[in-house]
Amino acid sequence: GFTVHIHEICMLLGNPNPSIMPKKRNKKSNITHIGSQADEEEPTANGHPQEASSLDDDEVYRVKKDDGEDIMLSKSLTMNTYSIIYVADPKSWAFIYGIIFFLIQICLLSFALIGAFDFGSNNFFQAPVDVSVWVRISGYIILLLSVPLFGDLLDTVEKTHEGYHPVVKRQAPHATFGKWVFANFLQFLFGSVFQFVTFVFIAKSASVRDMLLNFAGLEFVTKIDDLGFSLADRGYFSESLKEASKDVKNHKTPTTKGPWFRRVAMLFFVSTLLAGYSAIFYYQRTGAFLCTRMEVQFGDAFWAEMPFFSGVYFVDKATRKDQRLVFGDERTDGQSSLFRYCQNEKSFVFVLHQNNTDDECKSDVWYAKSPKSESYNILKSNANEWKTQRPAENAIFYPIDHLTMHCLDCSSDTCNIPVGGSCAKDDFGNKVCECNDGFFGDQCQFEYSQICDTIEFDHRFESFPIQKYDFPSRLDVVTNATDYYMLYRNKAVYSYVYPLDSELYGSMNIIVFLGRRYYLMQVEWADLYSAETEAGSEYAYLFENLTPETAPAAFVDSLLLENGFFDDKEAVTPLFVSEPMNLGTPKEKPIPTELSWNLVTTDYYGDRLGIGASIQTRLLCTNCNDSTGPYCELAGTCNSETSTCDCVEDGWVGPRCEYYDPNF
């Protein structure tokens, strides 16, 4: 009974004598039992040690290598299906069982990644444009704990560091070096994929709740191999699987090296995850994931002038207000506008800078407000739930009748690729649409061939009902000195300048698109120029030496850039307004043809515009083309030299020979 204690004393003295050691051996594997890690071995009734028929988890055993060196076997295998793969016969059901559970884990992770990436943008992981500080802290904590908490990756690192010892084949003859490499590779592959999926879902989470739910869902996947071992060990499938699980529990491996390598490995894996998350943090804070150009179109049911502020808004990456980046337009008339977030409203708001106030979040300052949102991306707000208010009607909110907001950054879904344009980068590195020859527009959606040189009213309807004078039947497209079309908001501008011999000389009619509708206006340009000059206006120089006769495009461009042509109601009078041309709809065209029209009304003071009764007027393009259209009516033929319709039958008139006038 004292032999174990004598052996331990000899071991402590560094001179163990095998002749006095107990001969407790596993006859099949030639393994000698040394002693319990916690308790002393109890002798049998006759005073001799018990023969070991199985290897317990807390026992330490000794085995001699072929060269006579002793190796201590003290480490148990991890109880999962990867260990079953290692010890089982490759031709057995147990080996296939382990492979099946590995495939289940990999398939679930692969399914989770379907649709998780955007290969065509700089936001590869589809991460939120930004998140709160609490989400950021939670992400770092979860990634920090994920490596040691889910130990598949570290388990394979530890096994690799310890290496394979041929002596373990004495316990399990099928635990070969090739099987050891194969089982470790499968577990390492799963652990790596699992950590990558964990990183992806943490990076994609916009709230702490989403992050925890994603983390909990992924935890289930990493437990599947443990579940497979437990089912096999309890005999749910077959006795052979139960025996294989028993072999795993009895299997002992050497522990010959220190823990420094696993510590370095864990530090490496954790550092890699945190570095990747920090990179995403950097991109989010610099606005790299946010749309850089946003196109906006407002409705006009409650404020007819609100669509004038439709257009392209650019993200200001240098300005944050209430932790969100600001979108501003590029106007230069002092009435520039912006979209920003207001923490007190918990909403995005639309503000005009002309209010000259520092408190942009006051309810009497903003003109439109989104529904409540914690998002950092204004494009995630529901455009149908925005509210608006009229000027001078503070705290009276109306559901906005129309609001469109979409990103203009070039992608595979924009730029009319490959017909209209392609993606390119501007001077600031933003992706923009570069239009091919013959195309134009923010998304290269229009063709120059769509623009008519002249438009005329459809003779099947009435002309514009102007009482003071006869309205001209035709208006010409405005071009510059090199015959390039003048475009305003990506739409053609048409005008008619009354000649010098006309009693209306000094006036002009102009049709221009102002955000959602075309407006037909009467411009007393001579009075406007005179008023600007006499008042010493800072804009007077814009009209110097510019008249619709000498430089029509430059004159109109100056007039529109100021966008103050409604300020002087005597010089500029809006007369008619077309039906809406909503973005992205079939109605949207670069010319004002085939649209219905309404009268323009004003309030009692003549300050606020409104949309009045409809009129029976339509405009048609005078150009024709037998191949692509527009086509002449049956009574006309397209003149190939003038590209206009020649009415070949008596009585038929109009730009397309569309109307029969018996008196003509």
C-alpha cells in the first residue's frame, strides 16, 4: 500500500526507479498509471493496485516512447464531434457522423452570409452609416469575448502547438497523424468562419439589441458539435457511436509545452477582430458609408414654392450636428437649405438658412420633419411620413403630399449603365455618373436627342389664355453662343423674346423647370435690369451687357442663379404651372411637352403662390423623326432637311399636323 508514496518520493528526488514503481498498465495500450491529479490511488482488498481498464479525465499516465523516453499523458480531448473524427475509423459510421455535423455548422454559417455583402460599394459589409457610442462599446466587448468564449479556434491552436505524438496510437490505433491534421483543419476552418461571421454581424448591427440577438443566434451554431457528441455518448443513434464517444473520453494526449503560444494566438485573433472593427468605426465617423449626394424632390400641396428647394444635396463631412452629418445644397442666393438631425425632436429636419437663426431645431424654423428616428442615415427615414408646415403658420403641421429622397452615388443600379454612362470619381473621391456622348442628367437618364429646338401649343387644345396680349405660338430652346442647350435642373429652358418693333419689347416669356413643375413666366427684363442698377444691387453686375437678345443663355442663367425672380412680382410674373413631373416616373422628361397646365394664383398680398384652375393647353415638340419619333400625324410628312412636319393635306395644321381646321 506504500508503493505509490515511495514512487512519488522518488519522483520528487529526480531519480525514479522503475523497479519499485507499481505495474498498473492498460494491457491494450501499454500505458502505465502514475497517479491521480487530486487523490491517491486506493488499493484493492488484497493490497495490490487495481488494473486500469479506462483512462479517467483527472488521471495522469506515463507512456514510454520507442527510444525509452517517458511522456506524461494528462490532457483529455475536447468532447465534440471533431474528436470523434480524430479517433474513429475513417470507414466507420462514427467518422461520417462527425463529418455530417461539421457540414451542418458550415452550411448554417454560409446561409447566414447570403446577402450580407455589397460587392459593388465601398461598404462591403453593409454596415450602418454610423452607430451610437453604446453600440460601439458593446461591439468591442463582444468581439473581445468571442474568441475565448467560443473556443474552437483556440482549441485547434493549442493542439497544433502541442503537436502530434505517435505514442497516442497505443490508445486509439486510428488516431493517425493524417487524421489529426484533418480533424484540426476542419475545426480550425469552422472556428475561423465562425469568427468571421461574428465580426460581420457585429459590424452590421445598428443597436445593442440587434447585436445581442445576433450574438445569441451564432452561439447556437458553435454548440452543434458539442450537441452531436452528447447525443452519441448517450446512445441516441447507435452503439458504435457510443463506443466512439467513450474512446474520446478515454483518450489522453501529452502536455509538453507551456501556455505562451496560446496566449499569443489569442492576442492575435482578438487584435485582428478589434482592428477590423476599428477600421469600420473610422469609415463610419468620416462618413465614408453615407451617401455623398442625395436628390430630393418636395411636393407643393401646402406650400407651392417648396419644390424650388428640390435638387441635389451634398453631405458635409466636416460638419456634425447632434452627432449626425449635414446635407446641404450648393445654392448661392442666400437661401441655401440643409437637412440635419435634431436631438430634441429625435428627427431629421429641413431648414432654410435664410432664417438666420442659430436654433435650427425650433419648430418655427424648420419646414419639414421626418418621423422620429434614431438612425444616422436620413435615407432610412420613411419619406411618406414626413410633415411640413407653411411659412407664418407655426406649429400647424401637415402630412407632406410628396417627398422623394434617393442617393445619386454611382452604382450598378444608377447611371443608366452601360448605355448612358459609367461610374467615375470626382475631385473629392466621390462616385459620380460620367455620361456618354449624347446623354446628360444626374444619372445620365436623358438624351440630348429628346430636346426640341422649338415647342408649340397643340392645336387640338387652346393656347395659353393671356388676356393682355396674344401669346406667341412658339418658344425656342435657350442655347449659348456655341449652340449648346442651356439646362436648368437637367431640363431644357424655352423662351420667346419680344422683338424690337413690338410694343412688348423689353419683355420675354420663359418656361423653366423649378423642382417639380414647369413654370411659364412673364419677365420684364428691361425693368428688372433697371431696378437692379438703380438700387445698386450686388446682383446688378450679372445683368450688365446681358440681354435675352445678345446672350440669352447667360441672361437666363443669371436670372435663375439668383433664384430671386419671384421677389420682384412686378418684374417677374408666374402665369402658368404644369402638372407634376415626379422623379423616376414616365412623366419625367427634359422638355415640357404633353403636360397639362394650371393657372398660377397668389394670396391677398401677392406673396404666396398657389395652383389654380386647370386650362386646356398642351405643348408639342415641332421636331419630327421618322425613325425614332416624334412622328407626324397622318396628314403630314417629316421633312428630312428641317426635321419638321409638312402638312400635305388641306386644312390640317399644327406642329404635327394634328388638327383639322376647315377655315384654313
